[in-house]
Amino acid sequence: MKIHFAESHEAQLKFLEELAEVKKLALDTETTGLDARIASCRLLQLCSAEVAEPDEVYIFDLWHIGDKAPLRAFLESRDTL
């Protein structure tokens, strides 16, 4: 499995462009804790939901990618599982 890790705004934009080719995405998050009132979203993972075992995973470090508006717009425009 190939893992793409976005820790910069430039990497975020590059990976979103690559993911635009995927018709259906699976989404997963990692947080700083289990209490939704105080925990923060730390990482967001995306991969293809079109195959049983995706060969590529895209991980976005939400504390380091800078402006999250492109990621938010991308997610709001897509079908996710």
C-alpha cells in the first residue's frame, strides 16, 4: 500500500487533485481523544471506496496543512462512505 502524507498546503492541493479522479471515497479520522466536547480532529484519511483493498491512502495532517478550505470544499462536493 502506498501512503501519501500531506503536511503542507501544497501537498494538500496536489493530493486533492489526484483524488478528484476517484469516483467514490472512503473517509476516516483520528482525533486527540474520545470526548467530542474537548477532542480535536487530528488526521483525515481518504482512499478509494471502489475496491475492496485500496492500494493508496491519502492522509492529511490537519494541524499542518494550513488553510483547510480546499479540503472542506472537496469533501462537501463528493460522495463519501
